[in-house]
Amino acid sequence: MKHNAQRDQETKDFQTKNLPQKSEDCDPNTSPDRRRFLKAGAALLAAGSAAAYSIPKVVFAQVEDMLSPPPEHCNVNAFAVPENRSGCKNVQHDGLKDCSESFDMNADFQQPCGICEYRQYVRGQFRVNGWPWPHWLPGGWLMVDRFREDGIYKPPPGVNVHYGHRNEPYNPVGDCYQNPPGRANGCEYRGLDEPGLYNFPLNNILTVDLTFRGEIICTNCGGIVIANEWNVLCFC
């Protein structure tokens, strides 16, 4: 959100006693009733001036808000989240097995693209032989009943902590802004995720039971532009 400038307003004390006064003898054509009318008018003018100069500052701030141009808004051309879902994969290798599903997160934006960003959240549970298997996210433990932002707690070199944050340092495949190249201003987001349990002995029963939420947010004007939720449920 933009901070609005405030305008200081000086309060003036306009009093008729400070105005130069004419002697009644200076204007022989002014009757006593006319003089009383002029004095009353001067008093009203003084009161009105004081009231005008004491308008609260918030009023001027609101007027300035109305006159300021609206912030630029994130416009989404396409939002395919998730896309290309693989379905559950039970992959065995070297006496071990993996239980997972892969999907893409794709979105296209209109200029100015740099104010559009992808966010991904997850809740749910991994289970091994029926028992909860803990999973740590950047913001804390994966929880069954509350979304936390998805990501990698300690990512390897060249990988970001979160999905979609333009201010994070890398622009890798699977978390990439492109067209034009560069994380700061790319108009296409191309993400890839493959949540699951990996490298467990074959005799284990693995369960992936997760709910994801993908969002496009407007960093310039605040708020969620578009969002979608989906489930990943696999038994291996």
C-alpha cells in the first residue's frame, strides 16, 4: 500500500479587535444600525475563518487520496495451478521406494508483471505405517488443520526457500520467472513440485495426504488476485 502524504494546515486566529477601527465620526453617512450590522458581519467572518482553518488534517489526506492515481494492479492472463498432474507414483529402486505425485504451477501475467507473484501453501500429513511422519517447512511444522507456506527449510545451493518470491536470489527450473528473462520482471511463472516420501524400505506403508493452495498475489496493491486448492492423496 502506498503511504499518503499529510498536509500541515496552519491555524490562524482572525479577530476583529485586531482590525483597524474607524471612528464613527469618519463616516457621517453610516447610521448606528448600519454600524451594528457591519460589526456583526465582521464577527461572523472571523468565526468562519477560524472554522475553515481548523478542518482536521485527515480530511485533507482523504481528499489527496481521491486525487492520487490508483495503484497498478496485477492482471493474470492464465492460471493453470495445478497442471500436468502425474497421479500417485510408487517408484522402487535399490531396495527402497518413493511415494509421490508431481504437478506444475503455471501462470502468465500482463505488464507490469513484476507486481504479480506466486505463493504456495500446504497442510496435511505424511504417514509411515499409519504413524504421522513429521515434515518441517520454512515457517514451522507441517500441520493437519492450518496452511503454512510451502518451501524448503534448508535448500541446496541454487534453490530458493519459497516458491514464487521474486526477491529471493535464484531463478531455477521449477521455480522460474521468464519471458522476459529474469526473476524480477518475468511475465510467466513456471513451477514444479513433487511432494512425497522418499527412500523408505520396501516393507513400509507410505501415505501422502496433503492439501495445497496456490495463489497469485498483487504486491503493489495488496490482496489475492486468483487462487486454487487441490488434494494429493497417495498410498504406496
